[in-house]
Amino acid sequence: MSTTEQDIIIVGGGISGAALAYGLSGKGRKVTVLDAPTDTNKASRTNVGLIWCQSKFLHLPEYAKWGFISSRLYPALTKELEEISGHAIPVNYTGGIIPVLSEEDYQKRGDYIEKLREALGEYKGNMIDRAELEKKLPKIGWGPEVCGAAWCEEDGVVDPLSLLRAFRAALPRVGVDYRQTLVFDVQPHAGGYRVTTKDGTFDCQKLVLAAGLSNRRFVQFAMPTLPVYADKGQVLLVERMPFVMPIPVLGVTQTFGGTTIIGFRHEKAGHHTQVVPSAVASEGKWAIRVWPELGKKRLIRAWAGLRVMPDDSMAIYSRLPGHPNVTLVNTHSAVTMAAAHTRLLPDFILGGELPETVDFQRNVLIIIAQSDIGAALTSGVDLRDLPGHPNRWPPFNGHMEFLAEQTYRPGVVSGGFAGQSRQRFAVRLRCRGCVILVRSHSSRFHHLADK
């Protein structure tokens, strides 16, 4: 088989991989995207295309800010993509609406928004009553239970397949080599990395893994898996109607072609992709309560698909432990974050720092020999001095400190540490205001996350 050499290879050409490749194209590097051929575009067909920032991540305000930053970058990006690719991208930057069906829900959402506004310092949204909702979307006959809605002016909606098509059409025009081929394996090779595919081998100095759930397989040269799972979504599609929804409504969104997509479920069901009638029926019943007209329309089809979801629901932007030239990107918000990925992540991939707004994230991956961490726990050694530590710890005041005396000993699930490679344990550490939980698995893979 032939071997092709590139500066950077991106494994995965969905919205995340394509956005990263497009962003890297302006950095003067030879970039190749290797994407598995598919007729379904996988995760891109299991979302509505919402650019959605509102009413989420109060517990992680910096991550919430990341979404708003991406939303603000979107208009310039889509305009540029249309010009370069020659493809139109249907998109509305008209805000977003979450309908509420009870006064109790109205109050709870309002309280949440006010707390989020306080945490972020700025939040361009609020609760609106039914009268205001009817003014914003006057052509929708809202159900009698709808008493109002949550509203945010920085949300929007884009046709996800058109966005992906434009990215892929633009890539060769900006010098990116985009190839559809099956990727079989990824391994370190000659100081860089070798990607083995159906069409030959590709060598590179820097590697980006943006292949969604398949990242769990591609990282196995360094660790057995990743803290991500298959998030199943089930969707109903209702026949075309006159376009009446210039502002997207969460859970029941009219597409640019006039059909309506109903779907909001997140299910942890392994790799089961069959439609479950009872599940989609509950979505349909809710949608009819919101917009009764849908009950008179014909259901065209229903389908299910799998999206990638990190265990803590946050994006993973990390270098592979022991491999500083390998970048991992896993996020379930590929559409919302596409603009930020394009504009703000390339420098991180090239060896720079994460943007300040996302440097909060604790999905740092680290491998430490258990004998080393065991010694540290008994001697008080600074964990930053251990081999294999990440270079992306949160900022420290001098050194990492264990928690209070009564809790700083590790909670051992079974056995001891040193020399026993199959023990499991959890250690809570504190550094400058954040608590980090280090979980060990028999694989010696450690996942660090704020708790």
C-alpha cells in the first residue's frame, strides 16, 4: 500500500472534524481529513441543527460562555463558507424559544435564567408570557396549556446537512485533502503517527481524533477507552406545512423545507438504533400539546440515531496522555460549537493553549503508574512531579493540596496500590478552589473531572 505524508491528519469528517480542518487550513500546514464513507452522515442526521446557548450549564458558567461565543462567531463563518463553497446554508439568527406548559415550570425556568444571568454577567434572554410568545410567532396556534416560554436572542438554527456540505465543499478549495475511506487503525510511528486505511497508510506529525464514538477505538494505543457513550435520539418527521416558525422552538422545530422535526429525548441505550414506538409516541403527544395543529398532519417517518456524549456532558478538548501531538475532540454540541471550533481551537491543536474561556474544562486525560500515585498518596509528593502528568492542570497556588486531614486518604475499593495494576481507587484533590476526582481503572486510565 502507498503511504502519504501530511503535517496534520484529522480522523473524522463530521461537523466537528470538518470545522477543525477548515480552521487549520489558514495556518500554513498540510491537512488531510479521513472520513468513513456513509450515506447517513450519522450524528448529523440525529439533530435539528439548533445553535443553542440558553438555559443550560449554570453549574459550569465558563462552558455556557463558550456556547455564546460560538453563537456570536456564526454569522461571519456561514457567510464566508457560502462564498468559498458555493453552497447556500439555510440559517436563522432569530433567537430561540422553549415553550412551557405550567405555571410551575414557568417559575422554575425563570429562576434558573436569573441565576444564569448572575453567573454569566450577561444573558440576553428572559421569560415571556403567552401574549409576548404569540407576538413572536403569530402564525402558530399554541395549545391551551402553553402559558409562556423561555426566550434567548442569541440562539438560532442552521440546516446541519447544508452546513456539513458547505464545509466539505470548501475544504479542497482552501487546500485541505478530504478523503472518504475506512480507517482501520492508528499507531505511533517513526516519531509521528501512522493511520491505516482501506486506501493505504497516512503518516503525520500531528493527529486529531474527531471521530465521535469511534475515538474509543482509535485511542487504544494509549488507553483502552474514553469517557464517552452513545446518546440515542429518536425523531419524528411531520409533513410539510407553510413556513410559520422563523424562530426555532426547542423540541418541535420546523425545518427550512417546511417539515417539522419532533425530538428531545436523550437515551443511554448502548448501540440500539431501532425506533421504540412508546418513546416517540410520548414526544408526539407533548408536541401536540404545544402545537395542536400537528395532530391533524401526516407523520412521514421516524428514525433514531446515536450521538456522542461525554460522561459529564461537557466537551472533551484534550491531548492524549503521553502523546502531546494527538488532540482529542469529543462533543455532543458539534453544531452549536462549530464556529468556535473553526476560529478558536486550531492554535490549541498546533501546540498552543486552550482559549481562556474553555481552559476551565477538566476533561483532562492522564496516565500515572499506580505505583507512583500510591507513593505520592503516602508521602505527600506533588503530583505534578509524577511521570505522565498533563500540562493542563488548573492554575495552582504553589502546589496541589490534599483535602482536609479526615478525607485526604484515598477511598480504596479493593486492595492496595503499589505493584498491583488491577486495583481501583478514587482520590479527591483540591487546587485553587476546584476539587478534582481522580478515578483509577484496571487499565491505568484516569479521568479527571470537576466534582
